[in-house]
Amino acid sequence: MFYVFLLLALMAIATLLFITPQRAKVWVATSIIAATAIGLVVPAVGVLTGLLPTFQYAITSALFGQETISIDSLSAIFIIIIAVAGITTSIYSKGYLQQYLDKKSSAHISLHYLSLVILVLAMFMVVMSSGGFSFLFSWELMTIASFVLILFDAQRREVTRAALTYLVMMHIGFVLLIAAFSTLYAFTGQASFDAISLYISDGKTILLFVLFLLGFGMKAGLFPMHIWLPEAHPAAPSHVSAIMSGVMIKTGVYGVMRVIWQLNQANELYIIGIIILIAGIITGLWGILLATTQNDMKRLLAYSSMENVGIIFIGLGIATLSKASGAESIATIALCGTLLHLINHSLFKSLLFYGAGNIYSQTHTTHLDKLGGIAKHMPLTAILFLVATVAICALPPLNGFVGEFLIYLGMFDSVRDGMNTLPAAAGLLSMALIGGFVVLAFSKLYSIVFLGSPRHHHVAESREVDNYRIVAMVVPAIIICLIGILPQYSIKVIEGVALQFLPSATPILEQYITPTLFYVSLTVLMLIIVIALLYVIKSRAQRRRVVTHGPTWGCGFTSSNIHMQYTGESFAEGVESIATSITKNTIEGKAVGKGEIFPTKHNYGIKHKDKIDSLFAAWWVEFLRLINKRIMSLRTGKINHYILFALLFLVAIFILSLLNLI
């Protein structure tokens, strides 16, 4: 009955969206998303604060038996993340899609908003489902909806290619998840996450976990299953990139967490912790190295998402290892940092993609070397983008600092106590390297895009975007600032979630970490007050003076022009020697030669492509070509051949039936 009701509800939503006038479709979609979000956030907050018990609803169907939809503290965290992103994405789309309303048909816009609504509803279902058919159904619905969203500009060849790559990769992961749940069902008679604890007695947990990790890692963008990320995000509209990168990939992290939540045997947890940590280290380093070399805003942000998933898995790996070793206080700290960083990334990455969308809609490009000086023309976007940039660099006083601080603290405590010293030291070194490259990558991104002089007339003619998009950006920016300035309150809530993973642990953060975070908050508030006072003093002093504007000093060179600025390539030139072994470079034009004393005009560009992506593209394109070739060879044009094929098919069905294989 539940699935019938669900299908009827989806049909009603589709009908409503398709019959609604073109310019009102966004409000219908926003209303549906907001109503669902509020209806789920209220019990989720109740569960997190302890005011409500874990919510459960049983689903019974003749075909799939009994399943459960529930909201526990882990689900509640993800519900809030999805709710914030879903509502802001829908609001942002109002302004972003305005330019397309006269270019795209009403059916096209309707399909886009229907897919957006289904994506958000499917993500809610994923984090509430106990497993089995309801989980896999929601997972597949989420994949199909996001595939359609990526195809918004399907007339562009690169968009179609990116969408197909995404679809192929997601279904490889889906098959792996089916294999994992089928294995569970074969051994335990159940296909839920709770059945994992029953499967432990068979001693094959590691193999089962690897199946789940590969299936969920495909969605999360773990190395080497990440290749859809840098293709899909530049191809999709920016609000779609925001919800996919900020939230959807977290459903993969959720799946891995939900599996680990069921494991308790120390020896198996230790091996699983090592696997997770190694996966996180490789993913984080690979992602940030590729991000640093990119000269396209959205590709840089896509690889940065991969890097942040790596950080999340590093923290999760340390927490798992600490639980296996009995160091529950360290596990609590590391897991709290992991969960907080997961929330933080959903906020600042959504904000970054919204900012990229603002820039694209005004300048018609996301290429760094065609931008510059945007802060003068789009000041609100520049300020909000700066907030996200500081947050993603894990700098105080914003939220990114707090999450990574706790992960670092967990690893330092591991080394100090001699618990998992080598893995913790490897995590520390990796996090330090990742952190340094992140600052370089986002210094490059912000300075080249927002500072300097415009490199193209589209930039010079750009102006600030509409209020809908600014409001959608302000919401995550405010939450980013609140978590950064008052971290002790968010930590208190998150520790309750972490203790689900560590049932025998006791709360320790309020006693040991909260006082430190209080002084961090106090320092941050004092810093903000000092900066505000200095700004007031400066403003008053300038009232009595004549402020003149002129060109930047050119170090004595009198013929400077807009091309004499740092480019994305020159900014990250030192990193490229490191990244050469993992990238395939495509050079367009010719660089200025060392012997050219008076260089003539040159056109020069370079694209850094992931070698893993090239290998995959070559494999699956060739695979599809061979399939197509074989199928085409069957088209002989002779009726007797087609009759023969039909007879062979019937014979095959008859034989398989006799053998009870079908």
C-alpha cells in the first residue's frame, strides 16, 4: 500500500508541475520541498534534542515483506542537511533559470523541477530507510532524478557525455549494492542494515563491507570511482551542482556510516578502519592535487568535493580504528569532527556553487582566465563567496576550522596515547598536505576571479544577481558563521549522534573540549569587534579626506594591460610538476618562448585531465562501440534471419525452464 501511495503522490506532483504556468512552477516545487522538509525536520530535531524517541514506521508489502522507515539521530542529521539544501536550491533556481524560461519549453522546465523534487524526496527516503527494497528503490530514484537534472542542457555534447558517464558509474555501484544486500539476505533471511550484525558470525564481514564500500563509494566519489564528479558538475546547472556536491554525495557517506554502525568485532573493525583511512587519504590527496591545477571554477569545486570526502573518510577511519582499539574517547572526538565536517561541507560547498552560478549567469563563462575584478561588479556575491572560501580553507572564525580541529585533535591524541600511532601519523601528514593545497587552490580561485581587472567585456558589463539567489546564499552563510562562532552548541548535539556508534562511551566533549571551544568563540567575537571598530574609525577618518582612485602601481612599467595579471596556470605552476604524473595535459596554442625579448601576441591554454578519467573513458567508450558493432551485425535485412533469432530465443527459454533456471 505504501508504494502505491508513493507512486500516486509522484504522479500528482508531476501533474501539478506540468499544468502550472511556466513562471509559477518554481513556487510549486519550492512549496512541496519546503512542506516535506518541515514535516521531517520537526521530528528530526526532536530526536536530536532527546525530546522525541526514535521515529519508526513499518512498511508491509506482499512482494517485499516488512521494512521500516525510521528517524534516529544519524538520519536526523542528514534530514536537516537535505532540508536546508533542498529549500535553498529551489529558491536559487528561481533566479538562475529565469534566463532559460524563454529558451526552454514548458515541458522542459516542468521535467527539471519534477526531477528536483524527486531528488530531494528520494534523498529523504534514503536516509530513513532501514535497507532492502525501499532503500534500493529510493537510491535508484535519486540516481535517475539527478541524471535528468544534469541533462538540462542536453544539446551540448559534453553535457550528454557527462550524464552518460554518471549514469554508467551509478549503475555499476547499484549492482554492487544489490550484491551486498542479496548476500545479506542469503545468509540471514533479511536485507536490512540491522542484518549486518547477524552476518558477523559467518566471519565474512570484510568482503561484505568492501561490497558496500564500493557501492556507496561510487556515489560519494571515492578514488578511483570519482571520475563522474569533475564531468557532471560543470555540465549541470549550478543549483543542481550545489545539491549534488553538497548533499547527494553525502548519501554515499551515510551508507558507509550505517554499515559501520552495525559492526562491533575489534579485529574486523581494525581492518575496516585501515581500509577507510587509506581510501580517505588517497581520495583527499588526489582530489586536492587535481583541484589545484584546474582552470575552470566548477571543475575545481568538483575536485574539491572529492578532497572533502577524503577528509570525512580520514576522520571516520580514525574513529573506527579507535573503537577497535578500545580508545572510545578518541573515537568520540574523531567521529564528532567527521560529522561536523560533513555538515560544514554541505553548507560551504553549496554556497560556492551558488556563487559560481552567479558568475556564470552574468559572464557566460567559468574559465578563470576569462574572469577577474568581479568583486567590483558583484560585491554581495564576492562577500558571500569569501565566507565560503575561508570556511573551506578551515580558517577561523568559520565552521570549517572547528570540524577539522576535532579530527586533528583525535589524531594527535592517538599519537600521544600510542594508539594506532602509524595510521594516525599518516592521517596527520595527509591532512596537513591537504590543508596546504586547499589554501593554495582557493587563494587562486578567489584572487583570479574576484580581484584584479576584468579580462573580458562580459565581466566589465556584469552586475549583481537578483535577490532570490542572494537569499539562497545568505542562509548557508549565516549557518556557517553561527557554527564557527558558537561551535560548542553544535558539538553538544553532534556528540549524541557519535555516541550511537559508541554505545559504551560516555560524553566527554562538554568536559574536555567545550571549554576550549568557548575560548575560541570568545577570541573570535573579540576579533570581529576589533575589525568592526577599525572599520568605523577608518570610515570616519576618510570623511575628512579626499579619496582618489587610480591604476595599481606597475613596478615602473608604463604599458601595463589586463593581460599582465596572474593566470590560473601561473598561480599553480609549482604544483603542476607534482601533478604531472596523475594528469593528462592538453595544450592549445603556443606559449611565449624564452628567447622572445619582445613577444608577439600568443594564445595559450592548457587543460589538466585526470588520467583515471581518460582510462575509464577509453574503456567504456570502446566497450559500447563493440556492443553496438555486434548488435549492428545482426541487422542483416533478411526476414528468415529474424525468424531464426526468434526461434532461438524461444528454444533458450524452453531449456532454461526445464532446468528450473528461470
